[in-house]
Amino acid sequence: MARTGKVRRSRWWWGIGAGAVLAVAVVLGLIFQPWLLFVDVRVQDEIPAAVVPSAAASSPAPVSPAEETVEPVTPAPPAGPVDLLAGTFISHEHATTGTARVIENPDGSRQLALVGLETSNGPDVHVWLSAGPVVEGTDGWFTAGGYDHIDLGPIKGNLGDQLYDIPADVDLSVFRSVDLWCVQFGVSFGAAALA
């Protein structure tokens, strides 16, 4: 009879141990979300083509001495979107390729375009405009976290072309890099310096 009680208690402890291992596995799965590494989300936003101002439109016509009293001609606004800044992504914790473009629309609004983006999917990845430098190698994985940033929102997908609105009050002379920042783990997937 005593032996049967020991066997039951032993099985009971094995059941508790197996349940605890299962609970830990579920919690870790919810935190790390490893299935995202096997799921791609492709985005195909329509990226506006930049208009290149022509030399004739940007320089005023020559004026004869008799016409010098005529008020100067104000150049017309561009007929379409203009690229203000651009950069190429480098990899940080995850292999990342593609380009970033800051586009100014004819109405003065600005957008960040991620063109041909390829990176890993991950939990809680956001698109940041950062005041920090883009640093290559493992040191760059954490750089953006120590600088001011503007969070443009969660990444729409890990593949393709996508657009994000830039608030009107953002000073692009301060925020000169784009970072794909995993908020949950405080690490950069990839970044692009804007020039």
C-alpha cells in the first residue's frame, strides 16, 4: 500500500512538472511570437513618383533693362511630389534591405516611403524617424533607443512598398534617420540614414 502511494505522488509531481513546462512554453511563445518568422506580410502602397524640376521652370527668364521694374516672378510650386531626402537600409538584428524616401507633396504634406522593403516579420515593430545616427554592426542594434524619435506607427508589413504620414511639425534637419524599431525588445531590425 505504501508503494502505491509513492507511485501516485511521483506521477502527480510529473504531471505538475509537465504542466509547468507547458505553461512556460506558452508564455514564451506569446512573448517571442516565433511564428512571425514564418509569416510574410506584403504591402503595395502606391508610391508617388518624384517630379524633377526643370531648369526652365526654376530660373526666371532674362529681363531687359526696360522691364526691370516688373516684379519678380514667383516660381510655381512643383507639379507633383518632390523627394526631400533618401537613404538605403542597412541590416541590424534582422537582414533588412530597401530604400527610404521623404516625399513632399504639392500641398506641403510630407510622407515617408519605404520602397522595396525586405525584412523579417516581428512583434511590435514600429517605423521611427530618429535623431540618432545610423551605426553599422551590433552597436547599431540599440542606437536609436537612446535618441529622440518620432513614431510613425506600427510597420504595415515586412515586404513591399509602404507610405507613412509625417506630422507637419517634424523638423527633418533633426530627425535624419529611419529605424525599424522592435518596441517589445528594444532593438533595431534595420535603419537608413537620410541625406
